Amino acid sequence: MNTSVTENIDALIRNLEIASICKQFPADLQSDKKITFDDREINSLAGYSSILSLSDNPNEISLSYEIITRLIEYTNGECSKVISAADLILSRIGNFPSRSLLRDRHVSSNSGAMSPALKLESIAREAENTIYMDEERSTLLTDFQYKFLRSLDNEESLSVSAPTSAGKSFVLNLDLVRKIKADSGQSIVYVVPTRALISEVSYRIRTTLRNEGLGDVIVRTAPFPVAKEKIKKAVVYVLTQERLMSFLNSQDGKPFISSLIVDEAHEIQNGKRGIILQNAIDIALSRFNSVKILFASPLIKNPAYFLSLFGRVSNGKYFVEQVSPVSQNLILVYEVKLKPKKLEISLLSRNEIIPVGQVDIKFKFRNKKSMQRANLALAISSKKESVISFSNGPAQAENVACDVSDLSPDFQPSEEIIAFVDFLKREVHEEYPLAKCIMSGVAFHYGNMPSLVRSGVESLFKNGHIKIICCTSTLLQGVNLPAKHIIIENPMSGDSPMTRADFLNLAGRAGRLLHEFHGNIWCIRPSEWNSDCYSGERLQEISSAISNVMADGGLSVQGLLDDTVTAKNDVDDSEAEAAFGKLYHDYLVDPELNFIENYRNEYNSDALDKTINALQGVKVSLPLTILENNQSLRPDHLQDLYEYLKNDTNIADAMPMSPYTEGAKGRMEEIFVVLASCFEWNVSDTYMSWVSFLAYKWVWGESIGRILSDRVAYKKEKDPNISVSSVIRGCLGVLEEAIRFRLVKYFSAYIEILKHVATENGVEDEMESVEPYHIYLEFGSCNRHALNLMALGISRFTALHLENRFDLPSDVEAEAYLEKMQTMNVDAINMPALCKQEIKDIIS
């Protein structure tokens, strides 16, 4: 193609992009820009898209998709030639979900003529991508999905990188069914990065298995191993990395794994939890070396890294998919000087900023930023389209949601909203601001919220009862909340500016498969952001968190042992501690220190040698298995705890007591003091007293509503003007971070070391019935019935309402509770409608 033709087609594409964006503007954003195309130009664009669709280059395939779908939007689906061309092009590039959307919206009313040869080509592409579930049922896959499924079938170790909306979950479901039908007795572990994802993934898996006639497959979300002899067809565990560690170290059964699925595997690069993930995978592969493993990540350049990191190169395969079945428009938004009711809009496309022009708005884009975002969200959603406003933290999410609520007095809530609000007021707190927000058609969503509250918000949003949601970084960790629009301003990941990889993962949530051809990301004042994560390469290279810690030779690890050493990297103490635990364990396994050379480079050699010396200077006498099981904790702290229990304690006086017995609270507080001392948890006596009190209430199974009500009343007595919202957020934060994460780790180590000391002292019989406080603390109950219900994936809310309705013996598996629930008249039980629905979803 000569230069003048190329320049002409490039100009046409730029104009098409501007026209497409202006077409998508809602009524409350008015642009006076008018771009038109004559028939010759439309034919040129469609022809160029057709040529590009024959390419093997992912960028050209993506551009082919962009051109033809924007032509559909520009012509309102009323041009038969465009519709026919789109049908062929979408078939040719294997984007059958978008072709389904095209046919649902346009083909029935405006099906243009297609030549027999082109029809045959389209049919042939369908045949290539069709797989048969059985003799009667088939399903049509995208090119990526077809390749992914075939690779899962053929490879022992697989690492895949693909866009957020590429349809990985659908293929994983297909593969799961195929695996289970092919071979009985399998134990499949599905690892997700956060507890927020557990209920979503387990529900999806249960639904798929039930629809495939595999309802007797066991699905668990708690780290309680099912005895191998009790598995009829298969067991599927959906676990976080921390729960995987608990599963591997379980004393209540003998775990085994036949397949390991690591979803959102790129999280291995993120801080202490990335190190815990790496530890858990290392241990799983060392104990079950024949396990099949999959690493699934969004848009990383080096998926082979996982195969190398875990020694699976020889029997592994990897590939990268860059083409997404839904694309995104990156819209840059600025205020206009001296014109508060105008916005300056540009489009970032193919690394080029394309000016769109000024648009008129019906509100002032000035003053408080949360109000600016609230007004923009409402304007964008004026076509009844779904909007996510990304927030950097829970407080910010609540503030924006409350501002939207204040601007939406005329919203008419549905019956589903009214029922959910009733649940919030009864089961959480009558002044919980989420209730007021949802009655106005907006919600907020963050990780520390109780699971049933989170899933309730997600359900209302996905089913269209609310159109705007203000969400935090739970979106980055895989929570499935796609929307037509996402609003972002100066995004952060924790306290650090958002990385390019995280931005792309977030942006990939814009555009719902089978609902839209494009999603929109509205970037507010991007030139003022702390990082330019909105621009740059799509594929990002990752490395493990431990590698990042060791980039400067491990100065942060040295700093734990010597206060005079300062790290060059931005590494917090918890991440350094997790790195220290892993390095020391690896040193004991490999005293020749061959592993340490993986971290050496020309800049850090001297520092690395000093880190080696520091590791060798740490003297620990605990067994390797205890260090392995507790790698996220400092080995010298574990040794301190061991020496305390060995030298200064009577075993009987150190054992955790059943929470139901007299003196249990005092014993728990005594253990807290020991843990705080040995693990150098430097908190005030007031805070420790509060955590101890809250933990005991939590373990006892006190309802969230009572816990929050008591806390709010206590804080209001001290300060009548205190924000109820901040008190609730603070309490939920302590529950999640101090109790369900930190104390779970500490108690798990405490019990394991106490058992070791008992064995050394010849009194191991005293430890046979030790109370598993680490389990009680994570799940929020010491009631056997409630714990078994939560193992099935039932929320704590519902489990507490149900726990007194069972008289099953102590040795039954959790699945016996499922059978019992199937005989209950759920509607007759006195509990919130949301809890009843959760039970029906589990047993139906």
C-alpha cells in the first residue's frame, strides 16, 4: 500500500474513532462535532478491515475488529453492506461472541447478501472452532478459547496470558467438566488471590457441575481435606494462597492434589501475599510432583516465567493472547479553563492522542473531586448503561457513592433493592451508608466487606437493579464486575502509583461480552496522575515479589536484623519478613546456596553476600517442616516462640481452650500477649485489648450486626459526632487484617510449635484435641456445624442462622449438611431472604 493511500486510510480510521466516540456520548454530554462518511469511504474502511482480518498479526486483527465494529455503531446497524462484512470479518477472526451480538441486534432485520463462497468461509470457521460436549450439545469458541482448551487437554504444565475479557473462565469450566468425566477420584485445587473471589468462583463451578449432571462432585471453600476414600467422582477446592497453605498443612486429613489451577497468577509479583503464593505453589509441587498445573494471567509478556520459576520448563507450554473479544476506548477528560460546564475530550488510540473536542455538560466540573466523579458517573449512565467508578480506598469509594446518592433523589428502587436494604439494616447496621446509597441506585464495594454483602452488591449490579458502583482494587484481583464504562482518576495500588499491568487489568473490565462491542475508560486529568499507567505497552513483564525484594541484594532483609541497614527498594516490613522466611527455608534446603545465585546481578553482588552472611548467622533449631509451613513469618521469631514454650511454659497451661469453657477468654488473651511479644507486633495495650475482645466475639460466632452495633455505641459514647461509616470501616478492617490474616498466621504457628514441644516433652497425648484457633479466627466461629456449612461455601451470615438446625455426628463430612439442607423447608426458616436465597442457590 503506497504512502498516500496509507495516510488516507489512517485519516479515515481516526475520523471513524472520533465519530464512534461522539455517537456513544450520553445525552448529558453534548458534542457539536459532526463527522460523516460517504459510501465510498465506508466501502474503503470495510474493505481495509476485511484485509486486516486475514492477518496473523494480533495488532492488525484488533484493528480489523475496531474498524468494522465502529462502522456498525456509526451506521446504527442500518447499512446492509456493513452488516454482511461484519458477519464475515467477525467469523474470520474467530470472535463469535461479537458475531452473536451482531446477529442478535441487527442481522434479523437487516441481513445483507453474502456470496456463497463467503458464506462457506464463515461456516468453515465455525466448524473449526466448534467443540462437542456430547452427541447432542456443542459450543462455539473463540480462537483463543479453542487453543486454550486444546492446550489444557494436551499439556501437563501450561501458562497462559490473555486479556481480562478473553473468556478464560468459560474454558476452565469446560476443562473441569471434561477432567471429572474422564477420571474419577480427582482432587482439583483452584487458587484465587482473595477471599472476595472465593464465593464467585465456587458458585460458578457449582452451577456448571450441576448443569452437567455432576452435582455429586464435592466443592469446598475451606481448607478441610476430604479423605481420598470418600471421593466418589471428584473434589474441587477453591482456596486463597493462605488457605492452600492451611490445606497442605492440615492435621485433620491427608490432602492430595491432582490438578492445580492458579488464577490471576500475576499476583505472585505483589508483596507478601505474592511470596505466600509462591511458597504455597512450591510446597504443593514438591509434595505432589505429578500434579497438572495451569497459570492464568492477564496480558503479561513472559508467561514462560512461571514454568521456569517452578521447574516445569521441560513438560510445559506457554502462549500469549493479545486479541480481546471486547475492546476499550481510552477517553482522556480535562476541565476547560473558565468554562466549568465544558469538558475537553481526547481519545488515546494506538499510542496516539486524538483530539475529540469540547463537550457541553449539565453540571459544573469544579470543586470537590468526589462530586465531580459523581456527576460524571450520573451523566455517563444517563442511557441506563453500567458504570464503575474506581476508587483508591474504601473511604473514597463510600464518599463518591454518597455523592451520587445525594444527586439521585428520584431513583425508584426495585423490590430486590428494598429486600437487600432491609438485610443491611437488620444484619449489618441500621446506619450503614450502603443502605442509603443503594436506595438511590448506587453502591460501593471493597474487599473488607462481609462476603454476603459484597455478593449482594455484585448481584444487584449484574442484574441491572443498580447502574453505578464505586469499587476499589478488588477489581484488580479478578472480581467479575464488567461494565460499559469505568471512571478512573489518579489510580493507586495501595500506597503506590498504579502499575501499567494493573491499569490494563482494570481497564479490561470495561465492555461486557455479548452486550457491547466496546467499553469506555474515562481517565480524568491523566497528565496529573502519579504515574502514566494509562499509556505504554500492552504486554508487561513480571517477576516474583521475592525477586523484587532481592533486586538490591536483600537490604530490606538485612534491615530486619540490623536497624542501620536501609533498603533501596520500596519494601515494607511484612514483605521483608515473608522474604526472610522464604530465603531461610531455601537456605536450609540448599545449604550450598545455589538458589541465591538466581538473585545475583552486577549491581547487588556485595549486598547479596551480606544477606547470605546474615542468613547464616540466624540459628534456628525447629524442624524444617515447621519453617516450611510458616514461611511468611520470620524464622528467628518462630525460634523465639519455640524457646518460650519449651523453657517457660507448662503445656497444659499454654493450650488454647474451647471457647465455650470457663477461662477460655483469659487463656486466649495470655496467648495474644505471647504472640505479640515473640512476633514483635508493636501495638498499644488499648489496641491489643480491642483486638482481643473482637477476636473472642468473632470466634464465639457473634453476628456482624451485634459486633458493629456494640462498636458504634461504644465510639459514640466517647464522641457523639463520630462518623458511623468510619467506625464500621475501621471495625471491618481490624477483622480482616488483624484477626483473619495476622492472628490466623500467628495461631497456626503457635499450635504447630506447641505440638512439637509436646512431642519433645513426651506429652503429645495432651495435644490430641487442641483447639484449632487459626480456623476459628479465619471463619468466625468455633461451632462445628457452622464451620462445616462454611466449608460448603455458605456465608458466615447464613451459617450462623442455620447452625442450630443440625444434630449430625462429629465425624460426618461437610457434604452431609448439604443433604440435610435439601430436606429442609427453607422458606419456613426465620432468616433474611438473602440468606434463604443463598441456601437455595447451593442446594437447587
